[in-house]
Amino acid sequence: MPDPATIVAHPAPGRACGACTLCCKVYDVPAVESVAGQWCCHTKAGRGCAIHATRPDHCRAFHCLWMTESWLGPEWKPERAKMVLSLDPTSRNMNVQVDPGQPNAWKREPYYGQLKRWAAASVALKRHVLVHLDKATTVVLPDRDVALGILTPDDRIVVRERMGPGGPTFEVEAIRAA
Ligand code: SF4
Ligand code: SF4
């Protein structure tokens, strides 16, 4: 999972966080000792950040994919979807950070079907759709989902395509950092 502060993007016209605060729950924010899976102590439920004017750069820089991409419909707003989408600026993997209060949110429709379509479109580009629940990662593939457990930032995910009698199949391996 990348440091969200490394994702530099700007909100699309008309997009605003409003009552959503989900990114204040699902990510680590070391500057305020906030741990992924628990609300940051500065979160004001449904109203935003109690230290908005002086919030860390980490928070200031982050805009989720719903904020930057106007083609994502209202159902993808994180407070409704119960997951926060972001694109890794280096690998271009899509990271789906799920609200641990609703760990199966990504398996609901219309979300799961769309994640599968993104996975099918991304795999040939060697980009992947990764679902994170706290620090545990699952790779969404066109034909199945592969739970890899807890990865460190230095671990790598390798997906290999093989041709079978019914068409391409995929193998996933986590390469653990030494
Ligand atoms: S998850 Fe997205 S919409 Fe929600 S508060 Fe964070 S940046 Fe705003
Ligand atoms: S400091 Fe504010 S913006 Fe940053 S995680 Fe905490 S509540 Fe959210």
C-alpha cells in the first residue's frame, strides 16, 4: 500500500468530500499517530477534520479517485461504497482500501462486477486491482480472487499469465523482501 501522500491529484470540478471522512479511518497517518482501521482522533464524524487548517501535508495532498475522476458515479463515493479507491502513482495498480467496519463491502454489487471488469482490462498491462483490508491484500483477477495476507511496502506482487485450454489463466505470487 503506497503512502497516500505520494498521490498528487486535484479534485474534479464539482467534487467535494462533504460528509465523507473515510480516508481518515482506512489509512495510516503517522503525523497524527493515526492507525489504519481506526478513526483518526481529529475526525469529526460527518463533518471532516477538527484541525483542518493545520492538518498534516499527508492529509492535505490526498484526494481519492472518486474526488479526482468525475466519471465515477455517486455510488463510488467512499462514505457510500465503504471503500476508498486510489491509483498507485508508480505501478498504476488500483488500490481499494476497504472500511474494516464493512469488510465485505467490495463483494457487493455494483462494486464487485466493476472491480472484475477493471481487473480484466488491467491485467494485460501488468496492472492490478488490489483490495486491502487493513494491511491484508487480496488480488482481484478476472477469474478469481487471491488473498496474499499481510505484505510489507517492499514486497512485490507478480502475476503470471498462462494459456490453458479454456483461455488465459493467472498465477499470483508475493515476492517477499529479504
Ligand atoms: S475518502 Fe475521498 S471523498 Fe472521502 S474524505 Fe477522503 S478524499 Fe474526501
Ligand atoms: S488529521 Fe484530519 S484530515 Fe488527517 S486523518 Fe486526521 S481527521 Fe483526517
